[in-house]
Amino acid sequence: MKLIKTSEAAGHVLCHDITRIVKDVEKGAAFRKGHIVTEEDIPVLLSIGKEHLYVWEKEAGMLHENEAAEILCKLCINEHMERSEVREGKIEIIAACDGLFQVDSKRLMAVNSVDEVMIAARHGNTAVKKGDKLAGTRVIPLVIAQSQMADAENAAGAEPLLSLVPFKPLKAGIITTGSEVFKGRIKDTFTPVIIEKLKAYGIEVSEHCIVDDDKEAIVKAIAGMRPKVDLICCTGGMSVDPDDQTPGAIKASGAAMVTYGAPVLPGAMFALGYFDDDKPIMGLPGCVMYAKATIFDLVLPRIAAGVKLNKMDFVAYGEGGLCLNCPVCTYPNCGFGK
């Protein structure tokens, strides 16, 4: 690559895209990398402020920004993602389906620690829709040493830095607990909320029952529902009040408990366990019924994708686990859980 006067550029090959910006009208490449400059191009280039141009002069051991962006893209992408064409040294990675987006944060940090290299990704462990932007890759200079790109590849390792796990077509069962609902004193307003939240991930509620605040009755309901569904949600009865029997019933059902309690507000009394066939069972505290965003909304994308959670996943929710109760909820486009 060498720098020449634009007035002398006819016949030379551009080594980078030339961007033209017209406020409120356009922002795009007026000339693409690889374009051979003509005499007619020179007045146009001068009109957008290009007195000098970089033209391509291949140098051993160096890569053009577009070549480097291709390498970074390959470090990221998996089979459920698509990519844009390289433009102005950048490639965008896009979701090819609805699913759970995940980032290997440690390895991504290692790659971004290499000088003049960058991969920008959205937060991991979040739900995305087909067509959503997931990440962008580029290097900072117009040309970069091959050795730096080799360092980035070594930092990334063999597996993609990003993954997109499609949501699974699951069937759910809901067990509503509480003497006030069981005995008809109040209407069940919890179940419709859960049905709508599950529906957003393509999860069908195929089983539902209402039981009293009785541990044995809840255990029996779980046992009867378990063969018919892929996951179970138990609503209500999750606090430490003497009448609240749901956490004990979940433990007694044979599920291995991952957590009873989470460093998230709202949702501290949430419970999660797994049966020996990896079917999840959740105990949902009352806040899920009335709060726009809770621990349930943070966990649900992973459940919908069939990704098993562990205790440390919940520990990590502590940073970002405080909902600010904004007057207008913008979840998931907020900092909650991220």
C-alpha cells in the first residue's frame, strides 16, 4: 500500500472502500476496494475531500483489512448464523434462526487483547430473533501483519467464539399451588402470564393442574405430569412462610436441585432442579405474575434452547441482577441480567 495524490491516481487500484456521507441522505461506499480509478473518478473523489488515496501495493507478511475481517469472521460463526459481505473492512454476523445466543467471554477477551483487532458482540445468554445482528468484525488499520492475525487465531482456539442454539419445540406443564386458588377464593391470574411467556419461545402448555398447599399433593402432581411434558413450572408457594410447600415438594419429587434462591431482584425465591432425564422443573415466585422482567425471563431462553444451567450460572446473575423498575419496561433491551 502506498499514498499518492488523487490527481495522479488514474489507473491505480484502491486498497480500501471510499465512504461518502451526506447528512440525512446517505452513508455508503462511493468506491469499493479493488476499484481502478479513472480520470472521471478524480473530480468525485476530490468533492468528498479525498486529496490523497491509498493504492494497493502488496507487501509480504501483511494483510488487507478485508482479508483480516474474513479471518475474524471464521473465528466467530457457527452453523446457525449468516454473514454479510465484507464492506469497508467490516463483516456483520446475523442470526439465521430464533434461538439462544451465547458468547465465550473469556476467549473473546483474549482475541480482543491482540493489538489492532476487534470483535464486537451483543450480550450472551440472550434470546435473539432471525435476522438480528449478533456481532461485527474488523481490524483497526487498513493493513495488518499476518503475525497479529495468527495471534488472534491462537487466542480463539478451535471452537467458534459465538454460538446460536435454536429454540426447541417443547411442551410444558404448569402446577398452580395455593389454597386460595385451589378452594376458589380467588381467580388464578398466574397461569395466563406463564402461558404467554412460554408462548414467546414456542413452548406449548399442554398440562395444567391446581393443587392445595400440601407437600404430598404437589409431589403427586409433579409425578403425574412429568412423563407428559418436557418441563414443569410450579407457580406460587415459594417463600419461607409455613404454608408455602412448593420448594420442599420440588426437592422431594426426585429432582436434583441446582438452586433455591438467586441473586436477582425481582425473583430471589426462584428454584430450579433437573430430573435424571435432564427435564427441568422450576419454582416461580409470585413476582413473575406482576413484574415485567424477573429471574424467569433471564433463565427462560436457556431452558427453551435445552441448555442446562448450573449453580455458577446463577451466581453470575448477581452483576446486572437488579431490575430498576423503569416506568416503561424495555426488557430485553436493557441492562437487567446483562
